[in-house]
Amino acid sequence: MTNPVCEFMNSYWSSETMNPTTPLSLLTHDLEVRSTGSPGRHLLRRLESCPLNLLGATRAVEFALLLQSSEPQNRDELDKLLGWTFLDSEFALIALVALAPELDYLVGRLSAGRPSDDAVAEILTQATDAMRWAHELAENTRVAFVLDHAFTQTRAEQRSMVRHNVSTCSMSREFDAGELISPSQRAIPEWLARAEERCVITREECDLIASTRGGAQSLHELADASGLAYNALRMRRSRAEDRLRRFYGVTELSK
């Protein structure tokens, strides 16, 4: 497994008091501890010294949780924060907490929904590694870069382990899926593209909904053309749309 960039990640995972099931629970707990008392106030002052809008947060952990929002302003501040993570390991921790729901989704995708601790540690390590040079990228590209790097490098590591007959977690059917390509490069509605970029739905689900809900073809036509079962496609689309409803907080989606 790739060595972590920041030393705190090693002690973080080896601690006997830590037994996480998701990146979110582990990272948020650690940042909560770091956000209290004098160290927490010092961390907040360091954040304030950067050209960042703290969105009204009075603690670092509160700022990180606000950055999990899909609101454009919050997303912009996360992108700006990634431009500073190479300077401060605790800034990197804040960014990891902000990205935790998406990293949690990606590692589940690579592990058939049952990620091992090794798989979770690997995707966190790869995300942390990507933050070393995120500041060199243009604005509004850093979040996608970190997620893409974490996904592709973790998948490569899993392939390497499989070749050496070291099984660390179950491999999903999407294990050998193509590289993550931005939905902006495909004819995808903005509201679907946003959900895909936030890892609410997969690329395949995004294309399925865009094709069959946009009038290009019916679900029956797609099933006939692809050779897949109609009911399987219908259930897959239904599950994806359920996640979209929860993500957008609506009861009906545009058809």
C-alpha cells in the first residue's frame, strides 16, 4: 500500500481506539478533537489567514461539514481550500472530511459495497497524495482531480494486489470500468451532471437516465439494443432516481 503523505494518517489509522466503518465517521471524529480548545482556535486562525470564506463557521469541523454541501458557494470554497492543503496537514484533514461522503461512495463502488479497512485507508491515502499538487491546478478543477486520482489509483492498487493473490476486499462489477470522465464532455443535463460529479449516481446510471428520460429512446428500446433485461434496467434506473430525489430534496424528477 502507498505510504501516506502526512505522518498523522499513519497514527490515525493504527490507533487502538479507532475502529471506523466509513471515512466520514473516522475523519470527523479526529477533526472534532482537533477543533477544540487552544489547538482548535489556532487552526481556525490559520484558516482565517488564507483568502477563504469560512461560511460563518466558528470551528474547523463545522467548516468542513459545511463544505460537504453541494451549494455552489460551498463547492467553490472547497476548491479554494484544496489550493492550500499542500502547506498544512490539518488543512488536508479538513478537506478529507469535506470529501468523505464522496470518497465513501467511491470506495464502496470499488468494493461491491463492502469495503475493507485497507480499501478505505488506500483511498484516503490517494486523496491526500493528490492534494500535494492540487494547488498547481486551475480553480474549479481541484475537487474533480482529487476524486478522480483517488478512484483510479485505488483501483490500480487493488489490481496489483489481485495479481499477487492478496485479497483485501470484494471486487465490484465496475472494478475495470473506464476512467472517470467529466459529464460535461457528454450530452448530459446539468442537474444530472451535478449529481454524477458529486458521486450520487454512477456514470452508467447518469447515461441511463439521460437517455431514457430525455426522449432519445425508451427503456424497452435500450433493453433491446443492449441485450439487457428490461426489468433489470428499470430497477437500476429506479434506484438511481431514488438517490437523486434524496440528493435534491424533491419528490418528482424532471422527465
